[in-house]
Amino acid sequence: MSKSMPAALALAQPEKPARRQGMTPGVLALYCLVAIALLLAVSLPFATDYVGSDNDDTMRLVVVRDLLGGQSWFDTTQYRLGLDGGTLMHWSRFIDLPIANLISFFSLFTQERQAEAIALGVWPALTVVPVLAGMGLAAWRLGGKAAMHATLVLTTVFVVALNRFQPGSIDHHNVQLAIIACIAAMLLDPRMRARDHAVAGMLAGLAIAIGVETTPLIGAVCLIVALRWAWHGRAFRDAAAAFGLALASTITLAFFSTVAPSRYTQVTCDSLSYGFYALATLGGGTLFLTASLASGRSFGGRLLALAGAGAAIAASVLVIAPGCLANPLDALDPLLKAFWLAGVIEAQSAVAQFKLDPGSVGSFYAPSLLAMLACLWRIRRGQAAEGHLIVLGLLATAFAVSLFQIRGAIFANMLSALPLGLAITDLRRKANADPKNLGAGLAFIGVTLASVPATWALAGALLPGRSQDTLRTGLSTPQVARPSCTAAASIAPLAAEPAGVVAGASNLGAAILRHTGHRVLSAPYHRNQGGMLTELHIGLSSPQQSEAFLRGAHVTLLAFCNDDAQTRDIAKAEPGGLYADLLKGKVPAYLEPIAGTEDAVLRLYRVKPE
């Protein structure tokens, strides 16, 4: 560390060596076992399926099955989704591979479906380990042993309350959370070692390859490393160079190992493509060269070199991928925005979510706001100021993203455990030192409760709105449970039909792909705009016009769910449309009800030959 650097900006140094007081394997194992046990305890007794409740979990299983069935590693097309030719998915094979390997391994000892169930239970539990390891190490480096334990408790509660770690949750969000937690731990290395920053660079490249949701955070990580180099100079040269070289090397390896040669020159803004590859490689390489060549300059000289590198990268963005500066979902057709995207909570802005359900806003934003205030307070007092500046940069980025899309809130809520864990530790120490001080005790309890997103969710459920309705529904016990349209039993009659093309609401699509051999027009994925729009037009158009859409898309079967929210929205928007008629029990002559499903929750119809 530079001798000229003010002591107030130094990272907190642990009191004793890490091997004795820090993240020992025993400490990590204990918290992981507790977290996994709690996850199983709160989920398994209520589980009705071995696949997670999110559409993405089901679709991921379909993709993995195709990979195991012989589909090319480089071909991520879902041929049974959308119009003729299928839909090219934007998901990474880096998530498909371990799940497929687990299924293959367990298939050695049991039947295929049982192997799937075991694998889908094991994989989310495995991702808990790097999340707790990263958060625990980051907290120990930020504030010592006591802060580490407080942060691990908060993170354990976060993991248990979030459905992304429950059995069957095989989408990539749990892996992304693990990567961000581990990057934070590497950046907080008090000795600023090249080794830790090389690991951070590799993880940053892997994050870009897995999904674009973390791209703003990775951009913030790159900026943090660059600014720390500008501040520290030669003392940070090896760390910055290692980070840049590791980032460029990892993204290069990821690009050539997952992208088909035929798509090397394509630029897509929702997946790893030439655009992200070129920019990440240029950014990492530029940081490596700048740190290697300009570390001996004065602080002003380093800033000037960094500004020049930044200008070159910014110009490259405008040349290589200018369209990626906008939200990929902004290009959606207005019909899709109205009847699909408007109902996706994670895609809502803070303002839109407040209008829709004000009671839920606290759980998305309150802990991270409190955490950012805690960071600013520490920085102002000069307590581990540089470490809190790093955490503040990550938190502010995740929080800013969440203002535009709520999906960013899970990263902000996880990272908030770092400064809040340290704050809880200090408040607990003060309360124990003066047991008669009621204010200190109340402050400790209040901040502890306020640091947990679930506290805000429960408090929000007390307010009138959707959160309260959801809570009441969950607490009520209906005498007769109505089956779901996406349950295997509901789809079984459809599976018995000859393989064809199914039209149905988008929320049915992934389940139909999983349980049948049919192709579906619609499932909730933005790259399948053609299929989704065709399905919407089928439901919105008059029965006569709908027939033309059905036959034009070669649809052989229609799946109609009375309980589907999108179906009801379509019927309400167009009272004279096909879906509105089907809700009233009016069946056009070109549709033939499938015997046994007339009164089922999922009503099925054959499209009669022309």
C-alpha cells in the first residue's frame, strides 16, 4: 500500500491471521449445512414437483434434456419453441453443463426421472457454498471476525428466503449471486494481491458469459479496479494488470468455447457475442497495458492515462455495439409489452412496482438504502473507508439497476449484508457494554430487523394491495385445491395426442415442452416474439380471424387455461375475441374438444383439418 495514502482510507486489517480467525473450512461448512438444512425444511414439505416454480427452471430442464439427447454444444436453438425453425435461446452452456453432468452421474444409479429430481435438488444446494464463502470472506476482510458472523447470518436468511436456492431452482441467478459475492471478497483483499484480483477478473469474465443481468455490476467492478490503480499507482500495478489480463483471457476462452463459428461476427445484446467479447477483451487488455506502462507516473499522469483508455473503450462501444446501450426489452412489440412484460415483476421499474404493489417496495429497496447510508457513515468517519467505498460502488450500481428493473434488487440486497453486518456487530457490542441503555438495545434490534428483506416483505403485506392478497391466499386453506394448468396431470391428455403444434398462453409453454413432445408457439422469452405475437393474435382476434392465424402457424392443438392471467387479460381487452368466447363456453366449429377435458382446468381442443 502506498505510504502517501492517508491511513483513513486503508482497508480494515484482521486482528489475527485468517487461518485461525477468518473463514476456516469448519466455519463455512457449519453455515452451509445450516442454510441448506433450512432450505430443505421450508421447501420440501410443500413441494409438489422437483422442478422450481419459475418458467426458467422448467425451460432450463428442457434445454438440458436436449443437450443430453445429442443436440450440439454450440447449438442453443430450442426447436420446439416458436414458429417453424424454433427459437435461438440466449442462455449459456456453462450452466447447462454441470446440471447435465449431475443428471448423467445419478442416472448410473437410478432411473432418468429420479436422476433429474436428485440433480435438481443438489445443484441449487451446491451454489449456496460459494455465496456464503464469498460473503463471509468479504465481511471478514471488511470488519473482522464478528462482522463475518453477522454477515453470514444475514446471508443465510437471505438465501433461505429467496426461492433461487430452493430445490429445483436451476436457472442461472443463483450462480450469478455466487459470482458477485466472490468478486466482492476478492476486491476487498487488504493486501491488494495480484492473485485475488486475477480471480476477480476470471469471475468477471465468467459473469459476462453466463448472463447480461450482471453486466452493469461487472462494469462497476472494472471501474473500481481502474480507479484504485489511479489512486495507488505502483502499489496496485500487479493487481490491476492481473485483473485486466484475467478478464480478457477468460472472456476469450468463454467466447470460443460456447459460441458457434457461424456466429462469431454477430452482435447480440442479451448474450455473449462478438460485441461483449470484443469490448471485454479490449477493456481488460487496455487496463493491463495501462497499469503495466503508466504506474510510475504521477497521480495526474495516471488519471490522464486512464481517461485516454476510457475514451478509447467508449468510442469502441459506439462502433461495435451501440445498440447494447439500450435495454434489449425496449424493442419488444407493444402487444408483448402490454400482455406479457407488464406482468413480469422482475422487469418492472421502481415507479411501476410502487403503483402495482406499494407494499412490496420496501423488500426490494430498503435494506440496500440502509446499507449505502452505513457505507457513507463509515467513509465519513474514516473507518475502513476504501473497503466501504468499494462496497458502496457495487451497491449503488445494483441499486441503480433495480430502479429501472427490479431484477437488480437481489444483488443489492445480498451485498447490503456486508456493511449492515458490521453495523449490527458494533450496535451489539454497544448494547452488551451498557445493558441498561435501552436506546442501544432498541437500535441493535431495529437495525437487525431492517437489514432483512423478508422483514420489509412481511411489513408490506400489512398494507392493502397485492402483497396482502398474496399473504391471505397463502394463509387460507381451501377445502378443495384446484389443480394447476401446468401440472403433469393437467397436461397428460395433451401428451397423449399425436405430436403437433400447440397454441396456448405463454405461461403454459415451458411446461408443455417438458411434459410432451409437441412444439409450442409461445413461452415467455423475448427472442420468441414471432410465436408469442401469433398466440396473442389468436386470442385477440374474432373466431373467424383466429382460424386463419391457427392454420397459418400450422397449429394442431389449442390449450386453454381458464385460470391464466394473460388469457383473462386478453379476453377482457377483446370481448369479441376467441379467448373471450372460449371463456363463455362458445367453441367455434373448427375446434374439436378433446374428450375428458371439457370441464378440466386445462381445456384442450384439436384444430380440425381444413
